[in-house]
Amino acid sequence: MSLVLIAEDEEALLEVFSEVVEDLGHRVIRAHNGEEALLLARTETPDLVVSDHMMPRRTGMQLLHAMRSEPGLTDVPFLLLSAARPQGREAAQTFLAKPVDLATFEQAVNSALQYRTAHRTDAAPAAREPASSVSLAREEMLNWVAHELKTPLSSARLNTQLLLRKVQKRGIDDERRSAEAVLRQLDRMNGLVTSILDASRLADGKLELKLAPTPLAPFLQELVQEWRDLQPEMDFTFHDGEPLEPLMLDVERLRQVLNNLLSNAVKYSGTSRRIEVGVTINPGLVLIHVRDWGVGIPASALPHVFDRFQRADEDRGRGHGLGLFIAASLARLHGGSLSARSTLGEGSTFTLRLPRRN
């Protein structure tokens, strides 16, 4: 049995995190702020610290830095949770964005405890150039919004997942369907909050890519297969190009772009139920297209599909009108572009252009 210190100022989340960790067979001590967590860690060295970032009396990052500076606590694994993305979060062994998925949280706890015997000697992150006061204030506001919205979402989602796990064991279909419906709506709310924050950071130039050499074909094959599993009634085809060197990409942000295009293709595929993903290679560019044979886009709306808050008439009340704006902005951050061509009643093709070398 391991000792896990959980620091979280939101009582509902502290309860559910503690319940999950205790169900994994570990002993839990609880702290409601960063200062209390540091005192408890000094009193009885934990095997793992699970901490929120935005807490009173010490943030999660301040708690992490304080522990790393004390010889007896330097090697304690640290799992940081936050709806924001604080600078220097890489110093934590694991970072999870709120709202946290139940299985992901359990896996992170187990992995961190297995890591306990390793010695961590990370150097302090290099200082960054100071930002303007207006820029810092806006970033602080975004972090506050992320925390205040995603913290209750995280609590609701984790509790719903626990409820779903219990009703599945009892085999009550009505309760299971209700819990699954709540979970879907919570995921939709989380997607909306994430999109609003992404759009704000993109507009301010605050969103940074994490580029790494990425083999494109295996990534696209895996992504298309995920959509085949998710939408078995749809006919997904994938056409690969010639062999290609790895591209410098932020894989998760590229996934975000293509998931948006595929989601729209499914939504507007009409009766054809057919979607094509293909790759074309040019001397300096890689072109990835997502095509459907569905309802298409009116000519008058086509020039505005990448504008913020632009939605199809039939999508009023469901979409938030930020998906294609974010996708196009992420394409530009990669040094590429996103374009669309469409004929009403015949379908649409969205083409993502990426440079072969950054």
C-alpha cells in the first residue's frame, strides 16, 4: 500500500480523487491548499503527490518547486492537474488536463507509483522573456476561466464515470443510458470550453506547438481506423501517397484539425455515408484532403467557413462555430494552410497543406 497526498481546493474533486485512489488500494492524505500539502509532505513523506495547480496559499507549481528544493522530497513523483497549462509544467512527472478521464487518471497514478524508486534531477526551467502586463493579465484571465469552468466539469465527469461503472455492474439499461447521455453532454461542454480557450490563445498568438518528427502515413491510418470504429455505418477510405520522410508536426494539434474535418464530413455526409481521406505529395508540400459526397456548402457561405462563430444554418444550436477557425489557425501555425471547395448537393473537400520541412 502506497501513501498518496492529494492537494485540491475543490471539495467535490478532492472527494472523488480520494475515492478513486483508495479504490486502487492506496492510503490517502488530503490537503485543501498548497501550503497545507507541503506541511503534510514534510510530516510524512508520500509516495506520490497529486495536486491541482490553481490553489490558494501555494499553486501546484509552487508546491512542486518547493518539494524539489527539499532533499527529503526531491524524488517524490508529482502528478499535476490543471484546466490551464502553467509554464514549467514539464517539471512534473505527469501532467493531466482537466477534466480528467477516470481511466487515464487511474493509469497515471499507477504509473507514477511504479516510478517511485527512480531518482529525478530535472534542472529548473530556463527563464523566459518577460511578457507585457496586458498579455500576462489576459493569460491569467484565460487560466482563471479554464479553472473555474473545467474544475466543476471534471468533478461532474468523474462522478458520472463512477456512476456509470456502478450501474453497468448492476445491469440496469435505463440508468446506463442516462449516465451515458450525461457523459456525452459533459464531453460536449468540455469541447466548447476548450474551443473557446484555444480560439482566444490563437487570436493572441499564445498557443505554442510541440513539434516532433512524425511519420504521416501511420498516423493517418490509425486516425481513419479510429473513425471506422467510431462510425461503423460510414464508409471511410484512405488513399496514401508515395513514401514520405517524417514531418515536423504537433501530433495532437494535427489530430485536432483532422478530427474536426472528419466530424464535419460525417455530420454533413447526407445519404451517401462515404468519406475519403487522401494524401498527395508535392515537391515542397504535403496535401491531406477530407472529402464527402453530402449536402455541400452554399457558394455564398464558402468564403466564410473559416471565420469565427460561422455555422451552417442547420447547425444552429448545436455547433459553436469555432472548429474550422481553430483548424485553419493551427494549419497556419504549422506553416501551412486549410482550404475548402464545395458544390451544393454534391459534397465538400477540405485540403490541409503542410510544409515538407519546417
